[in-house]
Amino acid sequence: MYLNNLFSEEKVNTGRQAELDIAKAFSIIFMVFVHVVWMIFSFDNNISNGYALICSNILGRPCAAPIFMFCMGVGIVYSRHNQWGQMIKRGITLFLAGIVVNIFEFFIPYYVYGYLFGSWDVFTIAGGLLLFCIDILEFAGLTFILLGISKKVKRSNEALIIIAITMSIIGSVLRYTDFGMPVLNLFFGYFIGTKGGFTAFPLFNWFIIPVGGYIWGQYFIRAKDKNQFFKYWPIYLIIALIYFVISTQISNGFLTDIHQYYFMTFIDALFCLLYAHANIGLCYYLSKILPDIIIKAATLLSSHIINIYVTQWLFVPLITIFIAYIFKGIVFTDWMAIIISIFTLGLSIDIVLRVTKRIRGLDEHVMERRKFENK
């Protein structure tokens, strides 16, 4: 009876939702900050344990990528281009974008640092295999392809949930598998967390997050009362954060090691899903009190989140490398990491907006020319 009162048969919350935009905006901000910290760890640094714990272990991990992926699943519900064929094409595009990111993240820093410092060990490319490293966009691409196929064969939500849970459990059991050859670890790393450092977001371990968002979004879009829908978000938030903090301290905890996080277990994923709902609930209440300029900024970031993600990986390594080269002997601190993060984020947004404006201008020019030619 309660659920019947809470959810409408028709879509209610259509169009852009401020809480989703805010959640996605925070996720890209946190990702930029954590990527800068990780890059700085390759140089002389005095990053405090507190900043590393908050920025790298908490905000930059469960509060970033899982929210990005959860909202990606929600976005499928809201998208006008969610036919199965369009989803598969979108998946291929994202996968190729992930390869571009690998060039920015691994290959360009490898050659620039090697040329400037004469050392080829700080940034590695694993004999070229890291070109196909499984990062978040490769995972997103595989997710869209898999969900597109699922839509084509008309899998029910119940079947999709069972598939996602089964994959998560399999990924939990098989993580850290070593197939004995780097190329095999790379290939199977697309599906499970293998040894060798080739995979950050294996499909089996993480698929449950966007599927959770996809199912959640189908209810959220029909929620008649958001206050009731997000009623218990503070409780969920506290429970999830307690789990995250404990996971940074216990042996083999979810957040004690980067690959423990990348190869998350089914239990870890459940707490990430719990946090995702709480996070968006918090953002819903923030949307009521934040000024319009902040909401508009969040919408801007949310609208260009993929392009910003790709672009920031071009600047994060290069800015850090050039600072270390120009200011010989520099020791990076917390404040320097914050300044670099803010500068990188701002620069990435500026570049993305300029390129987008240029592309739109060219598209409009082409359309006007075609209209002229057809007269």
C-alpha cells in the first residue's frame, strides 16, 4: 500500500533532476582531486595521512566512481536514446574514448617524463599493453553494450538483477587470478580482476553498480514524493560511511589497497549502492538550499562529465611533470595538490566548453549551408 502511494504509474520526475546533476558534479570533482594525489605520489611529496585518507581513500574512491557509474545507469532511464542499438553504439564510443584516456594517462607521461628526466621507470606502458588497460570508460562501454544486448533480448529487471548479482559474486571469488601471461591477464581483466595491474574496473565486479542505478532510476522517475523517497538517506549515509572508514583500517579491507577497491566484492558493492542512494538524497536536500549559480554549475559539469573526465587526464600528468621539472627538488604538499586539482579542473572545463562551442558552431554552419544548397 505504501509503495502504491509513493510511486505513480506514469513518469513524474522527467527532465533534468538537480540532485542527479549535483551528485555527478561532485563525482567528477572528487575524481580530479584523487587523480592529482595519485600522480603526486610518483614524486617527492609530503602529502599528509589525513589528506590521503579523505581525498584518496574515501572521496576519491567510493564517493566518486561508484556514483558516476550509478548515475550512468540512472541516465539510461532518462535518455531519449536508450534503444538497444543506440546503447551498443554508445558503448563502442565510450570504449574508444577509454583508449584515448589510456594514451593521456600512460603513454604521453611515459615519453614526456622519460625525455625530460631521462628515466623510463616512473611511468610505464607495459610494452604497450596499457593502451588497452581497463579503466572506467572501457567498463562503461562494456556496460552499455551488455545492457543494450539485454534490452534486445528483452531481459526483465528481475533477470538483470540476478545476472548482476551472479557476476558480482563470481568476480568476488575469482579476483587476483593470474593467467600466467600479461596478455592473458589483460584480456580476462576486462571481466574479472586479474593480476598485473591492467584492470581498474572489471565488468563482473562493477556491473552491479550501473544495473542498480538503472533499476533505481525506474522507481525514482515515478516517485510522487521525493521527501518520502529519500526519507532515510541520513541513516544510509552513516551506515555506508562507517563501512568505508572501517574498510580503510582492517586487514584486506575494501579501501586498504587500490586493487581491493578496484576488485570490489559483492558486499562492498552493496554498501556502494546504499551510499549512492544516500548521496543523491543528500544532494536532493542540497538542491533546495544551494544558490542557482551553483545548481547551474553542477548542471554544466554533469552535462559534460565524460568529456571533462577525458580532458583532465591530459592535464593531470603533464602539469605535475612540468612542475617537478621546472622547480627542481620540489616537494608536493596538501595545499599544492589542492591548487593543482582546482587549476586542472578549471582548465579541463574551459577546454571542453570551448571545443563544444566550436563544434556546435560548425554544425550550425553546415546546417545553414545545406538549407542554402537545398533552395
